[in-house]
Amino acid sequence: MAVELASHVYEMSNRELNSIAQLRFLDKETQIELAQHHYLRCRNYLADNPKLCTEARDLLLGGKAKSVKMSLLQAGHLNDVPEEISNLYFSARKTGYLTKWTSWRLRMFTTQYNWRCVSRSTPPNSPPEVLEDIWEKMVSNEPVDQYEIKSDVQTMMRIVAHPNTPAEIIIRASASPHEQLRQAGFARLVELEKEKKTNESR
């Protein structure tokens, strides 16, 4: 049955492709066929699938579509390969996919937005170098209005709360002129100190 479904992928309409790509218990063979299909929306749905197999994930990663890779990121499928998160981030920066005008995409590296994800409280496993680069981008940014200031501060607070953020950035946050960010930095420093004492007592 599974092999039969996979063999008919290229005969399906776009609506059918979208539908089966979202099935949580879709078999591996069909996932692999969908991952190689030219229809972008179908691949995006597949990247969102919480039961995506490793083989299909790797095929999607090997493609060119940044939107598909961002869907993989938000679905948590790259958490066990943080080097791929780093590659995605810096290649997206280089090609202009991540800019001042697409700050919501930057935040996707610090916060879990995907409602399909098993745990929305767990942020993407972005490496320290990615979080540092986003922080520096926020620091060097010149906001044009109060909305942008608020957006930047919120992004920086998410970085402070991220488990992979270097202590140096958290210390800088604790000295910020923005009260919310400063308080978040202090609170995170207290957490780190508690964690340090707990580890030392073991």
C-alpha cells in the first residue's frame, strides 16, 4: 500500500499533494517522493510535518528553497543538526533573505512559532554564533519608530532567554538602558548562577 501511494505522487493534483504532505503517519517512501517534487507548497507542508523522516528532511535541505528550510527550522527538524541552522542563517543573510525589513524571519531563529511543533516552549537549537550575530544586528540597528524599537527589544529578550546564548551577551543585556531588557538580563544571570552552583554541588 505504501509503495503504491508513493508511485502515484506524480499523478496527483496540487490539492492532493498538499493533503497527503500534512498526514502525520505518512510512510517514508511517499515522504521521499514528495520531498523531490517540484511543487513548493507541497514541500513546505511536508517540512512542517511533525513525523518527517530523516531521509526526506535531508532531501529538503538539499534543495534551494529558503522557505522550505525555514519551515524545517520552525518545525524543530534541524534541532539535532545545529550546524545546518548556522548554514541556513548565514546563507540567508548573504543572499538578502534576512534583512532589516524581514525581522520576523530573524526571530524564527530565536523563538518557536510553529503551532504544529510538539513543544512550542522549546526554541530552535540555534548555535551561539547565530544568536550573537542577531544580537549585534539588533544593537547596530537604527529604529525608525517606537514599533521597531519594541520589536528589536523583544527579539533581544528572546536571545537572552535562549539556552545557547553566551554569558557575555547576557551580561551586556543586564547593562541595557531598556528596563525590560535589563531586567531580563539580570534574571538570566541569576538563573545561570543557580545552574552553576547546582552543577558544582553534584
